[in-house]
Amino acid sequence: MTRIAQLQQFLQETPNDPFLHYALTMEYIKLDRNGEALESFEKLVRDYPDYLGTYYHFGKLLEQEGQKDRAAEIYTQGIHLARSKRNMHALGELQGALNLLNGFDDDDDEY
């Protein structure tokens, strides 16, 4: 049984588990099934907006697919969520990704 089939079976048993949806999405990415991954990320953001792990990887996939404006939206949503959850690690990763997308890097001064 493939990992995707296994995750789909688990989802039949517990369809409202955001981690299982996320794990399935990440499997799609590993197999370069980006169309399915994009659809799955959209579902995660819509159905489980508080699942913080979604935002960084979704943004990166959007960047890879050339959807920079949508990636910036996703990073920004994730930044707001990370702040509300006081998750400084995720906040730093998301802010760093957004900064890189916008052409800033860690060496740029913010004066």
C-alpha cells in the first residue's frame, strides 16, 4: 500500500483530522503532483484555517508555481495566525519567506 493510499484510508476513518490532510498534501508535493497539492492546500486553508503548518509550505509551492501574489497573501495570513497563537518560530519562518519573496534578505537594514 502506498503512503497516499494509507493516508486516504486514515482520512476515511477520521475525516476531520487536519494533520492527515496536511500529510497527504505533503505526499503530493514529494511526488511532484503539484495540482493536487495546490487543491489540497486550498482545502486546508478553507476548512482548517488554524492549522499553522499549512501556510509556509503552501506559500513555497505557490512561489514555485509562479503565483507570487497569492504566495504573499498566504504568508501574510500565516503571519497573522502565528502572532495570534504567539508561535514565534512559525512567525519568523513566515516573515522570512515573505521578506525573501519581496526582495529583502536578512542582511537588509530596516530603517
